[in-house]
Amino acid sequence: MVRIAFSNSSDSAVFVQVDPWACLYKLEKGESIEFAMKCHGSEPSFTIDEYDQRNRILTLVDCEEFFVVVNGRQIHWEEYPSNI
């Protein structure tokens, strides 16, 4: 299991999209979000693209599924597809 966390320290909202599922999450100033992924193979692979100061795309490679971690609890992305 691999975990990736995003935090927003800017004054405006930041959007994080998780691909290939295209799930979108909004982080207001001071908010953070964490994702946990189950991936194929021994070394998981991902990219993080920053398109401008507000938009990030996390692309997971060879991952079966991912979870959003809320209050320390993993919630499957189908049960928590977006917070918008």
C-alpha cells in the first residue's frame, strides 16, 4: 500500500484530480487530503502534474484501486468519489 498526501498552503482553493478514475477533490486553504493505493508489482509508479497554481493531476500507473483517507480511515474511491 502506497500513500500520498496533498496539503494546500495557498490562499485560494486547489483541485487534485486522481487519474485514470478522474475523481476530483477540492482543498481550501489549510486543508489536506491523503490517498492510499493498491498497485501491481513491487514498485508503484505515479506522476503529479501541476497545470497552474490551482490544478494538480495525480496519475496512478498499474494501480488496482485507491482509497481516500478520512480521519485515519480508508474509504474506497467509489464511496468517496469527490468532495465537491
